[in-house]
Amino acid sequence: MPYLTKYHLREQEAYALLGPVRAALRELERRTANYAGRVPLEPPDAAAVLAARRVLEDARREVERIWLASAPGPEPEAAGGAEPEVAR
């Protein structure tokens, strides 16, 4: 396996990294919906494209849930010293 360097010198936040993943899934979801609605397909092929769109939609929703849960909250000092509550 080749030597792979890290992308960044310091730790990154999931919220920042998952935003583009969420956007890419949304684009793939949109693309498959467009194919299903506008491209002539045999019934088995249409069913496959629609099934793929549903899988992408489910994946996007789950990534979006994780992305929102990982959103940075206010610093404890900014919130009057109290730890922010995280909805799960």
C-alpha cells in the first residue's frame, strides 16, 4: 500500500466534512429522479433507477441527521458557563 499523507495538519470536525457528502448525495438523488422521470426506460430498468433513488434518499437523510447532530454548538463560556444540550 502506498504511503498516504493526511489531508490536514489538525483535527477536522465531522460537520465540516459531512456537508459536501450531504450535497453529493442530494445531487445523486436528484439525478436518479430525473432519469426515472425523463429517460425512456424498460420497466425493470425504471424500477432499478427508482430503487437506487430511494436508497440515495435514505442515505442522504441519515447523513443529514448525523450532520445536524454534529453541528458545533456555542462555547460553554458564551452560553453562560453551561454545557450546551445536544438533541439525539
